[in-house]
Amino acid sequence: MSPEERQEALERHGLTETQDGFVLSLRGFQRAARRALELRKQGDQEAVRMLALPPDDPLRWEYALCIQIEAFRDEWYESEF
């Protein structure tokens, strides 16, 4: 994955990389919430707990960040192999 492709993938997943790690945008949070709905349908208990939290709960945002980092990592991995 070229640096340009990597940046596009980060933007697609609503992530910004900072010196301290990743930051999730509102768009990324929305994408993660849709993914959590899919995971809930598959019986994922973490997704059930995440979706039960209020949208402004910091734990919900942390879970959403993890979902988007995982999606970014999967996309990067698929592009490399």
C-alpha cells in the first residue's frame, strides 16, 4: 500500500493518525456503528454492549475506534498479500 493509498484508506475509515495514535472522526463513528449492527446480528456480545451505550459515552467511542482500526488493518493486510 503506497502512502497515498494508506491515507485514502485512513480517510475512508474515518481515522486520523496522530503522534499519540488514531483519532476517530464522526464519519468513522457512524461507519463503526453500522458495522456494530452487523456484528450484533452475528451474535457479537461486545457489539450488543456497545450499541446499548448512549452515543456520547466515551466507551462507545473507544469501541467504535477499535472497530475502525480493525477494518483499516484488514484492508491494509489484504492489499499487502
